[in-house]
Amino acid sequence: MSNFNRRKFLKTSIIGGVAATCIRPSSLFANTPAVQNAVSPGVALTTGSNRADMVSRALEPFTDEIIRSTGNRRIVLKPNFVSTTTPLCATHADTMEGLLEFFKSIGKLQNVIIAESAGGGPTPEGYDNYGFPAVSKKYGVKLYDLDEMPSQLIYVFDEKDFRPHPVRVSSLILDPDTYVVSVARMKTHDRSVVTLSLKNIVFGAPVKDPGYAWGPQSRKGTRSDKPTVHGSGFRGINYNLYALADQLSPDLAIIDGFQGMEGNGPIDGTPVDHRVCVASTDWFAADRVAVELMGLDFEKVGYLNFVANTRHRETDINKIKVLGESIQDHIKTYKLSDNIDDQLQWMKPVS
């Protein structure tokens, strides 16, 4: 680890597992009894013709648990704006409205904020383009740009040099007093097969400099830390998603599949008229059910398999308690990205 202060790395890394992995690879793969022994509360599956109503109904089975878990904590609703100009790729304002209506019904609205760090443009631009100011005004909930808020360093893996690399991550998302809600959209992905509730947080939490954007419109000298988390390849992105799961997983997962995206997601895919909504306080179970609803082979999703194998999470869809609609009645097979064969390099030994 030339030119690198090992002691400082171990001290400052939020993800101690990743830090240890760079030195002692076996440590991150240790069993976690608390997770092994956890009993999933199940996953709610709703269908319908109204996004907001579907979300509200999906959350009803978890009302008591959400009231207990939120307590007096700050509640952060984290949408997905991988792009600020492509509505199909982004969390819909109606989905957010259904969620806000639920928190209003349980008397928690005063604790709620909406916060995001958009992938390729200014977050306020995404809010404006996707109709969030109207929802914000209706419920009296503020919109925040994580890029303008405090951050702290964590370290991630890069498959090019097998070294730890620093990444600025939102302090708000990392704060244990924050109740994080992932408000994701059901999509395929060109690097990790799918993007669901976990990935929405892991790639939304790293921040960028104000003024950074994709392309020539970016302010000179600005940078984004999001690409670093991708780990320079298909193995790197899957490993980092897995390694960051314990620190950046959501407390509540909402996956809107009213209109999903297939093909070359997360931006350039095409719509799928699916009309489903998945919700759970168990993010892994929610993502597992979403993969099934998309008609995909779970074994191809690297980071979810890493979590399942090292955290003893249930992957047998028949053993996951599904509340509401039947999964089998609502499966639609999503077309995968054109580069799916390349993505599956993670399954092969390194040559």
C-alpha cells in the first residue's frame, strides 16, 4: 500500500469490512449472527392503476413496525434520479405522494424530508423536471440536495489496482439517527443486471461537487465520487454493492414497478407496463421479490448473491412471505441489457 497511510485508512473508513478486506480478505466474509437469525417481516405486493394508492396499500401491513422503528428519527425519502432529464428512469412524483400520504396517516410527516444526489445533473433540476415541488408544497416537506450537505469518507474497492479508494458519502444517509427510505423504480441495468432498492441508496449516497454534470455542461474542476463506487468493472461494482450493503441499506424499501424499464437501463431502456408495487422493511426480501417479478434469473445478480451467501439471507422465493397479490400472477420477463454477457464476468474466475 505505497503512498497510503494504512493506520489512517483503518481509522477513518466507515466500512470497516472493506478496509479489512484490503488487508485481510477473510474478515468481510465472516458470518453475522444478528442477520442470520433475523426473521423477515415479509414483502407486500400490490397492483392497480394508481401509483400513489398502490404505495399506500403496500405499506399498510408494516404500519406498526414503521411507527416503532422511526420513533423520533429523521425520515429521509430517497428517490432515484440517475438522470435529471429522463422521466422513465426516475422515481415518479405520484409514487412519492403515496408514500407521503402514508406518513401523514401515521402522524410522522413532520419528521420527513426528501433528499437526493442526482447521478448526472443538478439535483434541483431533477426535482423540477419530475414535478417534485408540487408534492413538496402539498405536504410541507422540504427537498434537499445531498451534494450541498456534509459528507464523510469511506473506502471502496477498485478492480484495476486492488486498492482502497476514498469516496465522499452523505453524512445524512450514514447517520444512524436517519431512517432511510429507498423509493426506487424497477429497472434493468447495464452493469449490475438490475437496479432496485439497495442500489438506489449505495449509488445515491456518494456525492458530487455542486456544478458537476455529465458532458460539457459540467463546471470546470468539479468531480463526482459516484463512478469510483463502480469499481472499474463488473466485478468491482458487484463487490462494492455487496460490501456497502451493511452501511447503506435502506430501512424501508419501495420499488415502483407501475412502469418499469427493460433493456439498456438504467437510462436508455424501454418501458414495461407492469403495474406492480413492492414494499418491505426487509430490503433484501423486497429486491429478491422484484427480481422474480421481472422474470429474471436471480443467480445472475452478483451483489445480491454475495449478500445472500455471506449473510444467510433467504433466496428461495417460495419461502419468502408475500402479502397481498401472488407473485406468479404478475411476472413479466424483462429484456436484459445488450451487454449482459459481459456483465456476467463476475461469475467467472479471474484469468
